[in-house]
Amino acid sequence: MDSSLLQRITIEPGKRSGKPCIRGLRITVSDVLEYLAAGMTEIEIVADFPELERDDIRACLAFAAERERRLLESVA
């Protein structure tokens, strides 16, 4: 996994209740994942949120995969 992608995810206690966000913006990882789950493409998301880059969307996926991996390790 490209660790530079994960550096795009920021967590600030005073922003969006401390939820993981993209590059300090107010767009959360969960927002992006929900858009993808609803069927939106990367191109559609970037068109709706021009401050995002396609690598931001990949960073959300990488963050979710890493969190899942850690969760599975903690119960094993």
C-alpha cells in the first residue's frame, strides 16, 4: 500500500467531531465511502467536490482497508 495516500487523511479533534477527513477539508472518509457505496464513480465525486483529487478517493479506500486489517489483527 502506498503510505503517501494515507498521509492525505487527517484527524483533527475540532473538525467534524474528530472524524478522519481528507487533507484537512471538511469532507470525511466515511462521506466518500458512502458515495462510492451508492454507486458514484471517482469522476462524479470529483465533479461534485472539485476540491478533491482522485488520489483523495484512493486514500479513503486505503484508509478503510488499513482500518479493517488492524481490526482483524486485534481479534486474532
